[in-house]
Amino acid sequence: MPSAVKFPAPGKYRELERKACAIRQDVIRMLAAAGSGHPGGSLSAVEILTALYFHVLRVDPRQPGDPERDRFILSKGHAAPALYATLAERGFFPLSWLEDLRRLGSPLQGHPDMRKVPGVEMSTGSLGQGLSVGVGMALAGRIRESGCRVYALLGDGECQEGQVWEAAMAAAHYRLRNLVAIVDRNGLQIDGPTEEVLALEPLADKWKAFGWSVVAVDGHDFGELLSAFESVGHARRPTAVIARTVKGKGVSLMENQVDWHGKAPNREQGEQALKELQERGEATWR
Amino acid sequence: MRTEPVLIGVAGDSGAGKSTLIRELSQLLGPDKVAVIGLDDYHSLNRQERKAVGITPLNPRANNLGLFIEHLYRLRQGEKVLKPVYDHDTGDFGDPEWVEPRPFIICEGLHPFCFGVLAEMYDYRVYYDTHPELKVAWKVQRDAAHRGYTVEQVRREIRQRQWDIRGFVEPQWWYADTVVTLIPPADDGSVIGVQLKEPPPGTQHSGSECWVGAQTLKPREAGKIRTAREWYGGREMWVTAITMPLTQEELRELGTAFGITEAVLRRVKGEEAIPFQVLLSLLAARLEQIRKQKESYGRERYAVGG
């Protein structure tokens, strides 16, 4: 299977970094306006989502129902703000929708709904189910002889769910080389560090033992992320990308703090975070 | 100040002894300074798929050379790359691995100079060849010992491969700065000799330094090094043949003539250096010179830019 992902032009990383910075600011604004939501896990996955939607995925916002499109499943559904912001920046729906996060009647609820939001491939939020859906999509893609690929983003705490490993077993059994599981390895879950709640390490060896091709990368480095996605499909096995990330990345107030798993910033904290992100964003423009 | 790594290409048939050469060469250059990339890892199809398509790995079309070029560019820029890994035991791909850029990057395989754009990327190109007699002898040794083949079977296998070798691998010697051939021992001596063929000065990057340098040396007078100009594949090549071991004294003389550093000379142990060791020290010296040129180029450019 030839590589579907090409290396970017030299200026591309800068462009992606700027996009990621814009998405982070959108996330903070959304959460501060809604007064509830999950900032930690949303901020840690921003680079992964940006790399996917702005370089890797073959999707077209004008044709969200194209059968040949690549699929992305946000299995850690509580990181919906990051997904919404990315979809809006990519042009699936207007940026003005973001203001109504978690409001009654708004399409953008706390967890993504595939019937209401264009570009969302699967309704998720009940953890552990996304990869199973991904296995089905990848298998269907192969039966239809479509070249589409399926990407599923899992949280690391989510990997404690038994269903994830059932899906991992099935994917390896069917040799789904068009399936990619990305683990957002930020090391924290709602109740504390994953290694104290229910230890996951050695996580890479676990995926390997289940018959997957495993790549470990820095989840905030576009060079490494894109190299990893480029290597997908060489072997006749599904690929697991274990992305080391920092929970709450980009906002010093929230970085590596368990408290910020599911707490929205108040007005003052939001402004402070936005100021920090804007300064960082301006630095990337220079 | 970052210096670009020195890219070295080593082409040759499988079983010619490329990996032995590279292992010894990286010992001389310092193992922590060398990264080795095998082109076998850039197969685009696994064994099953090749069988289904009916193609051998000797055919460039069964190799993902586009990805290889991409990776070479990135390594030259000082970025690390995620290289695929091909497992010869299973005939399928393993987990990809990261390759960090190091001062010397050696690319070895069947097609490192497959086409012009690719050949131009290297700083130094070696086409590594082994005399057919030696190749048969070594292959018989290996296959008879481990797999139970007879001499006739081995010869037949080599004959079957020869058309792909002639079509896809051998033509690459044209791009080489040095064509190295291992030659069987002469009747009087017992060591394997080394023959270096270089394009005449001015036709390629490196010119014929060994040939020119060897003209005035003592080992040549003693008949240990022979020089000649020969026609090879429709083009004139200047040939230097080292057929007998050199003494330490002679090696030192060679060292001063070619700029082989003390560190390299010191690693040649024993009283005599066999031709293969001489070849290694010549190559190591050449690569270190290229490295130095690159470093000084970087400094000058930095100084001009202010």
C-alpha cells in the first residue's frame, strides 16, 4: 500500500503551529463562555487534531458525506471542544457556532453528536467504544475496496476499558492496515495519574503484543506526528501512535494539573490564558 | 554551527560484502558518529505481495525510493526520520524506527544510485563489487554450511539472478567516485586483493586521487601496488590494485601521501596491513577530509553572513 501522506513543504510546520494556536484560543473562549467542559484533554490533543485535519486526512468540508473520505473518530469524546474548534477552522461549519457550546438547542453539545454536527463521524463520549467502531469502518472500507483510512483518537485513561483491547485484538486479526489508533498519552485522568489509578505501562509493549505496529512520538511536535502518520500502512498490521502529551498544554495555569480535567476557566482565568496564547501565537508569526 | 552530515552511498550486489565493509569502516570513523541505512528497508512490497505481482526485490519498482529520497533530504537538514524496517526472516515489515542524523550517514543497498537525482545527493559514492569467483566461493561456503546446497545449485541460483543484477544493479557503477573490486588471491600471495577504479580527473567529483598518489610511493616500486589505465564499460578508468600486504612503514608513507590520520593508522593492528585494511583506511581518510571541508565551508559562510 503506497503512503497516503506526503511530507509537507518547509513552511508547513509554521502554518500548522499557527493553526494549533488559533484552535487553542477557540477552545478557551468556548469553555469560558459555556462555564463547563473539559479543557485538559482538549488542549493536549490540539496538535494531533491539527496535524490530522490540516495535513493528513483526505476530507472535503464541501462534501462531508463523500464515501471515499478518511474517517476520524474522537473516541475520547469529552475532548469535543478541540474537535469542534478544529472542524470550524477547517470550514465544516461557521466559527460563530462555537459561541453556543453546551447551550440548549445548540448542535455543539458536551459530547459530539454525528447527527447534528457536520464532519463528526461518530457520536462518542461513553469511553472505550470508538476503536470498535473504527474496526468496523476499516473493515467496511476494505470490503468496499476503498482506499480510505480510519483514525481513532483514544485517551490514555480510556485504555483501561476492556472494550479497547477487544477491538485491538479484532483489528490485528483482520490485518487492518488502514486503521490507526492514536493514544493521547498525557498521563492524567479524572481521578489522578493513570499509573496510580490503574497502571498502563508498558503501554507500547501491550499494543505490540496485540499485533499492532507501534510508533511512539512527541504529541506536540508536528515533525514527529507527520512522520508517524506517513509510516502507516507499510506493514500488514494496524498502527498505534502513542503520542506523549501534556495535559492542558499551552496554558501554564492548566499544564499537568488534574483539577483542570473537567473544570472550565472563569472569566479572569480565561482572559489570562488567552493573553498567554496570543503572546505565544505572535511569537510564531515572527 | 550545524554542519550537514556527510552522505555516503555504497552500492553493490547482495553477498558482495557491503555490510562487512561498512561495519569495519564505522569502526574506523567511530561507531557513534555513523548512522547506517539499509535500502532493503525501503521495499514497497512484502514477500507475499512480490510473489503475487511477480517481481524481485532487485527491481527498483519494488522499492519505495521516493520515500528514501525524502528521508535523505530530511537527514541532510538535520531532522530525524522514521524509517520503515523490513524483516528478512518473516518477509514482512516490522515496527518503524527513528534514525537520528549523525556526522556520517552511510546508505547501503542494491539501488542507492538508481537514478541521477538520487546519485547527486551523496557526497561520496562507492560501487562495491566482488570478483565472481570469490562470490561463488563465499556463497557456497555460507549456503552449504547453513542450508545444505551443493556447489552446482548455488551456481544455478547465481545464474538465475544475473539478469536482474545486470539490468538494475551493475549500471550504477557509472555514478561511482570509486569502484572497489575484491580480487581473488594471486598464485604467489595468499591474501585477497583490492582493486580501485576511479574516473580520470575532471570527469567526476573526486578524480583519481589514489592513482595519482600511488605513482611515487615505495610500495609501488616493490610491486605491491600496481597502477594502470584501463577501458571499463566503454570509458577510461584509472586503476590502482593493492595485491599484497603493506608493512607499517609503507602504510605510514601511504598515510602521509593521502592524509590518513594518526587515529586511523593506529587502529591497524599487527605488523602488516592486508589490502582490505588499506582500502578501509583510504576510505576513512577520504570521508574525514570531506567532513572537514564541510565544516570549514560552514564557518566561512557563517563569517560572511555576519
